[in-house]
Amino acid sequence: MSIAASLLLLAGIMIYVFYPERNIEAQTQKTRLDFLLERKDVLYENLRDLNFEYRAGKYLEEDYAAQRASMENEAAEVLAEIESIEGALRPGRRAFGA
């Protein structure tokens, strides 16, 4: 009797865990702009962490300067691309210098 109850319980658990849901929500597709905005947030957070760790004495001046310059360059590239994409999405935009 206990073996039958155990098997029935096991079957119920297996069905509960592995039976696919019927209403699976579709994942939204990320655009290039969404990706860049997330990357910008990550870069800013990494710059804050780098600054904190430098002040805590974990980095030498040269290492800190090199990493900071690298992150700032990447952030500048990301911001430039965000600006170009947002500029292209704005309605009624004018050409530069016009």
C-alpha cells in the first residue's frame, strides 16, 4: 500500500515539475537601444565600483588610471551610439547644420 502511494506521489510530482505550461508568456525582443542603455548602466556602476576600490587602496594609481580610461572610452562610445539611435528615432529631426 505504501509503495503504491509513494509511486502515485512520485508520478504527481513528476507531472507537476515537467508538464509544460499552456500559457507561456513570450519574451520581448530587446532592441539595440535597450542593450545599449543596459550597457551604459553597467559601465557607470563599474566606474563607481572602480572609484570605491581605488579609494579603499586596492589599486595602484597606474592601474586605476588605465582601467578608468578604458571604461570611460567604452562609455563614450556607448553614449554616442545611443545618441545616434535616439536621434534617428526622433520625429521631425533636421540634418546637422541645417
